Amino acid sequence: MREILDDVERWLREGERDIAIATVITTWGSAPRGVGAKMAATKSGRVTGSISGGCVESAIIEEGPAVLASRHPKILHFETSDDTAWKVGLPCGGTIDVLVEPFEPSLFEFLRPYLKVNARVTQITVIRGPEELLGRRIAFGPNGEAAGTISEQLDATAREIARTARTPERRFSGDELELFIDPMLPAPTVVMVGGVHIAVALAKLAQDMGYRSVVIDPRKSFGSADRFGGVDRLLALWPDEAFRQVELTAETAVVVLTHDPKLDDPALEAALRSPVFYIGALGSARTQERRRARLAERGYTDVELERIHGPVGLDIRAAGPAEIALSILAEIVATARGAHAVMRGSSAAAARG
């Protein structure tokens, strides 16, 4: 939902109310988008988001008015052979099921403030079952707050499902009933320590990739709004203070970029004490050795220090801030995806210092 939130908000401000929401609920083979990908289409033909490409989006636009008129959800099945796959946007014979349902303003208003602050929410929809239950939805906030209802009996079941819904398996089947569970997990965050040129480029790339961006630098000439006007959060503070204000979760990556131990080391310690999925540090192999020695003196073990990616970034022979930033974000994405062949030491340019 986060990927279509801004456009849907704008449509509502402009008086657009007839909106169909499409969500990928099952994939087989080489589907371009994963389960949970969303698009929205208005009765007047406006579109945002993406679920595949080609004729799949066109089919959603065509089916939208019927779904809006009936107020009942509909599951569309797209399956292609290799000779037609590219035409409809499903390469290599990919297959997807797409749930198309009418926009529900009350649920959107419930979910919107949580989505705005990057909190975890879950929506559950009846996609198969008795006519009186088909299409009913209930949504849960991060602390179990609820809006909407399925039935008195099923709401309790839905609450328990929502509490633990984090896996790719997003359908729950019972007697004559099937639910689609749609956990909307927090967008990942990249925390950059040091407002250097690499951070300027990395912040832009991260935002394009759907990551939230946080920049920390107490130096006014580096951590200024002029340099980082588009970041989600800019903290002109020393790391010790800044990290008391930044939540470090399993959806967070931390990258230190200053070469200054007064800034980098406290940030690395905060990251090492947290469950962040990625820690990166700019600098040459010699710089990394000195850094590790300082942290080891403070009691960090070799196993803990192995969490630090340094020299930072994938080896793409990067030259210049933009390419170094690309190598760093590529390594962050690879780590998030569980890629095994991650190469360290991105480039001579990244390793200097």
C-alpha cells in the first residue's frame, strides 16, 4: 500500500472516490512482481502502482468498473505460454493471481497514519466463502488496533493470524473459507552517518528503491538541509545522541562514511548492539583493520565484527560518489535478499582513505 499511498491521497483530495485496488496474491514461475504488489485504478482511468506489466494492468483497468459496481472482490488469473508471455508482461511463462477489490475509505483512513510513520499493519480479506462474507475485510495496526470486521468468530482468528503474519505464505484456508493475509511491513531504512558526497548520492538512490533515508552529521556544512532536502530525516547531532532518536530494527541498514572515529565508531557500536540487517563502513582494508582493533579493545568479538561490511559495497570497480553509492546500495539489497555471492571491497575509489 505504501507504493500507491501518495497517489491515492491525491485522488481523494481531488474528489476521486471510485477506486479499485489490485493486489498480487499468488505467483508461479517467473512473475515480475511478488505477492503483495499493488496497483490502483480509478473509474476515470487513472492508474498508480504496478503488478506486472503489459496486458495485466490493462485487464485490471477493464475489470475495475465491474468490481466497483458489484462491491465484491474478484480474483483474476493470468497464465501464459512462452510464446505469449512477453506480450502480457509475464516473461518465461509466469503466472499470477490478482485480487481486485473496491477501495474502502474507512480502512484506508485507519491504515494511513500507520503507513505514514512506517509502522507494520495487516489487512485480511475473505476471498472465498459464503456470499455474505465474501469481500469482507479487517485491518490491524501495529499494537493490535482493529478496523472493519469479518464476523465475530473470525475476527479473533484474523487477529491471531495478523499477529504473526510475516512469511510469503499469505493465504489461510478453512472450511468453505479462504482468507488473503496482506502484511504491510515497514519500508526498509538506510541510516547514513556522514553527510559526504557519497551520502548525497546514496540517499537519492535509496529513495528511488523505496528505502527510507536518515542522515546523521553534527557538522553544519555537511548535515545541512541544502544538501539533503529530500531525506526522510536529517539529524544534525553526534551519533551518540542521534541513535537515541533512531529506531534500529531488522529492517534497517547502517552505513558510516566519514573516516572519522569520533563519528564512525559510536555509530558502529550502536549498530552492533542492534538487530540491523546490514552494517557498512567506508575505508580501505588498512582503515578497516584499525577500526576493528579499536572496537575489539572495547569488547566486541570477531563474530560481532564480521557483521561489518568493509571495505563497503560490491566490487563493481566504482569511480566517483554516484557509482560508489550504487555499489553500497547493491550490497544492501543483496544482503536483504539473502544473496550468497556478495563480493566485498567495492572499488579502488571506495577503498581509499
